Amino acid sequence: MRIKNYSLMCIEIEMRVIDMSKKILASIQGMTSSPTVAPTRASQTVNQPYPNYKVIVLNDDFNTFQHVANCLMKYIPGMTSDLAWELTNQVHYDGQATVWVGPQEQAELYHQQLSREGLTMAPLEKA
């Protein structure tokens, strides 16, 4: 009798396992059966360098040569006295001179500093 009851219990457990397996399988089949594929891009992203900007000083009738040269040496990194005077002459005789070219944030800073000193500045433009 015990063996018969044990056999019935095993069959009952096996039936429950099969039933649970069927439920799990049914829920899995309800999901997509094919693997998802990422959509292809129409174009690839191309990394481009940030554009450079020009800091341009314009000629005017009220700033002296000395003041312009001193401002250039004070605010433009790496500016030598000789180069500052050369650029100051270019401002005077050509009407303008590009005194620095580089990243936008730095260009904005130098432009603002020179402008604050009273120099006449052209708007920043891409190099």
C-alpha cells in the first residue's frame, strides 16, 4: 500500500512540474521568439574639431600705440613686445589686425578683456 501511495505522489508531483513547465513555456512563447536587432544608422557620427575663433582689434582715433601694445602684452598669452608693436602698427595702417586665434571660450575671454581696456574690437568670427 505504501508503495502505491508513494507512486501516486510521484505521479502527482510530476504532473504539477509538467503543468508549471507548460505555463512557463507559454509565457516565454508570448514574448518575441526572434532576437531583436539594433536598427542600422543611416549615417555614422563624425567627430569634428571645435572651430577656432579670431580676436580682431580695430583701428580707432583715441587709443595710443603704447596703450594698444601694452594691452596685447598683458592679455594675449605668449605676446612679445616686438609682436605687440608689429600688430599695433598693422591695426593703425591696415585698419585691423588678428591678434589671436584659438578656441571660442578663450577667444571670448581675450576679446572681453581687450574691450574692457577700451580697445575697439571686431565681433568674434570663425577662423
